[in-house]
Amino acid sequence: MLKSIRILDILVIVAIVASFSIILYSYEEAEKNLKEILLKNQIELQYGTNKAIKMSIESDLNLLIHEMHDITQYYQTNPYLINEQSKTITRQIEEINRIIPTKMFFETDKEFKIIYNINENKNSLIGLDLSNQTYVQEIKQTMKPSFSSGTIDLNESFQITLAYPIIDKNNNLQGIMGITFDPSQFFSRHGNISDINSDYLVIIDNDARFIAAPENPIIDVVGKKFYDDDVQQFLRHDPNTIRFFEDMMNGNAAKYSITKTELGETISTGIPVKVDEKTEYFAVIVTNTKSIYSDAESALQTNRLVLISLAVALVIGIILFAFSRDKLSKKEAEIIQIKKDLEITEYKSKSDKLAAIGELAARIAHDLRNPLSVIKVTSEILQMQNKDLSEKEKETFEKQKNAIDRMSHQIAEVLDFVRSKPVTKQPIEFSKMITSVLSNILVPKHVKIIKPDKDLILKCDPAQIEVVIANLLRNAIDAVENDGIISIKLSEDQNYHIISIEDTGPGIPEENLQKIFEPLFTTKQKGTGLGLASCKNIVEQHDGTIIAENNPTAFTIKLPKDN
């Protein structure tokens, strides 16, 4: 009898160990598969975003070239007007500054010595010889605009130079005009180069030098080259990363690289940035794999707890209720599979939608911004050249300006949604923000806007929250048709500042109320479907909320107080 009991004990122990081992193995396989799928989806999403950022950067670089072309054309027509008093030159430099604040504007003679310059420090560089600069040598060979690699200026700060050739009617090179600008400022318009704890953008020039990247607690890579010893030490001399980098620099397929750095494991995707078919820079997006798995970690933690509970239940179940083991195992497998399927479906849906938006944004930026700029500049020149315009002609120019402004707003709306911008909070009075917003939007005469009679000091990113308020006000103006009223209200509770924008329009159809914040959803023929989605993203990045209600139509924003 005792022997039989011992044999039974052994069989029970073997059954417990075997069953638990099978469940543990199944769980580990499920977790491994889930992480592989998340990793694959992240690579596809990241590469799609990379392509969108590349096209956005190329669009801005081409726009800079276009503005420099206009300045050189104006100079060749009116060479005596290139001076600080020239309103046209000042306006054109201001147009460039809207794309990127310039550090210096300069002009050289045919010997490539500076004969005129404007810079942020107001230092005169007249007579400085630029003939040995790489971009000058390139222009002498190609007679085309040239972007420099990253260089150190006279103030020992990093800069990029765009040089444009001055060519006379006999096709002779008479000198160059150029601008210099901070690469970090420029590329921060297209991606995150400030926060290393989330997806961030790295820009590399043709000399394999890092010219824009977030600050790193271990190594500051800006100004260093990829093959420098300290950079390679940080990358642990990883052969896959070196191969990825060399393939990218050589123009070959270099879709991604997984690297274990001193800050953890990362995924990098890279793509060349080209202007006029010439590679100027390389845009690389880097993501820490911890952020990829963080969304699934809570589900995995729950599964681990379930697994532990199941092990305890399994011991009792085998001894007392052997028949329940199969049922529990099947239920556990179903729970794991359901959670995995839900997470993968949701993640894939978001990935596809964001990739589609990224492609859309890039196409719009590339296809519309440059022609739109040409139309705007041409219109301004025509008005300058024709001072005695009739009222009808002035009205036509005004309509053209309004149409250009609307298209520019829609392009900005798309790019605001796609570009990843870090939130920089600072205290600001709401009254100053609303004054700034109203000065930049067109309010029809029949629409009355009632501003709040009180003021609050918000802790937010003023530029981003102004985008949200401007978007909501434009929507309200579109909604109210005749003698409409828009009311802006402020309030607060213990934890939040509350901004409410109400209008007397017809309201939002109930079937659309739950969809209006979804990307690409719109009921307007001229809408992009990204305005409210962009508003929601910005507010949520501030750890706030935004909701829409009817009776009356109102959008309510809640921003956390800085406690």
C-alpha cells in the first residue's frame, strides 16, 4: 500500500512538473512571437515614417534653393539694391527665416571674397576668402547650388551653408550668394532631435559626421564622425550597425539595424536625403526597443501572474481535480491568444494609418509647397510692379492671397499632425495666446467672438496650444453661417485649467460625434481630416483631454495645472 502511494506521489509530481513545463514553454513561445510581431510592425512603421521625413526635408531644402534663386535673380536685375535698406531683399530673407532662422546671409565677388554680409552677431566679414571651401569648388564645377557638410563657424558653433551661384547672361560665374543656418534648428522641424527617451531623429552628412542628434548622457555625437573611436565604443563596434551604415552611405538598400548600445537595444532605419538627384544628407530614425514592448508589458505581466496562479491551481487540481487541468490550460491558451490578437490588430491598424498619413503629408508638402511659394512670390512682384491697380484688380489679388493662405494652412495642418514635436512647457497668460491666435486668422464681419472676461496662467507649450485653439476657432467660424457667435470661456478646478469654445452653429451629427478626432475623418470638401486629430494629439501630449459636445456645440480642453 505504501509503495503504491509513493508511486502515485511520483506520478503526481511528474505530472505537475511536466504540465507546468509545457504551459511555461507555451507561454514563453507566445511572448516571443508577440515581441517578434511588434518588432516587425515597428520596423515597417518606422521605415514608412522615415520616407515621409526624408520627403519633407527634401521639400524644405528645395524651398530654400527656390528662395535663393529668387534673390539672385533679383540681384542680377537690380544689383544696386542688395543692401540692408532693400525691402525686397529683407522680405525674401524673412521668407527664408520662416523655413529656418539664418545665421548669416552673404554675397561674394568673382574671386569668392565676401563683399556683403548680414549676420546675427552683426560682425563684418567683408574680404573673407571662401575660395577654398568645398561648396565653392563644387559650384565652380557644376554651376549648381551646393549644400555644405557640417562645419564650425567663427563663433565655434555648428552650421550648414547653402551657396547659390551668380551666373551672368553669358553663363559666366560672377560669385555666389549664400546663407548659413543651425542644422539642429532646421532638422528639429522634421523630427525629434531633443528627447533620447523616445523615437528620435539623427542626421549625418556626406563626411559621415553627425550634424543633428539628441543630447546623450554618455556621448555627444554632434560634430563627431561615425568611425571615431568614442562613437564606435558607444556602438560596441557592432558589425551589423557598421554594415547598415556603409550600405546606407553607398546608396544601397539599408532598411534597418538592431544595435545594443550602452543605453540599451535600439532599432535604426536610415534613408538618403537628396536634392536634384544628389545625396546631401542621411536621415536616421532610432527607437529604443523598450518603448516598443512597453505597451504590451502590462498584458505580459498579467499573463505571468495568471501563470503563477495557474501553477498553484495545477498542483491542487492534479491531486484533487485531475479532470480540470485540460480545461484550465485551454482557457489560458485562449486568453493569451485573444490578448495577442487584439494587441497585434490594434498596433497594425495604427501603424497602417500613421504610415498612410506620413505618405500623404510628404506628397502634399512636396507637390504643393514649392508651386504655392512661386505663385505667392509672383503675385507680390506683380503688385509691386503695378502700383495703380483698379479696385477689381486689388480684389482679385486679395482673393488669390486668401486662397494661398488657405492652402498653406491645410499643408501646415497635415505636417503638424505628422511631425513629432517635443512639448516645451512654460507659463503664459491665456489672454496673450488668444490675442496672438486672433491676429493670424480671418474673422468674417458677421461673426462675433466673445473673449473671456477673466485670465489664467497656463503651463503649456504656447506654440502648440495656439495651433489647437486656432484650429477650433476656424472650425467654429465655418460652422456659424450668418450672425454667428463664438464664445471662449475659461474656468478651473483643483487639478485642471479648462478652456471651452462654444458656437451657435447647427451642431455635430450624433453619428459623427465619436469619430471627429480620428485621423482622415472629415465632413468638409476642403478639409484634410487631420485638424482635430492633431488637436487631440497635442492636448494628450500635455497630459490633458479634449471632448466635443452638442447643445450648444462646444469643444472643451482640460490642461493639467503645474502642481
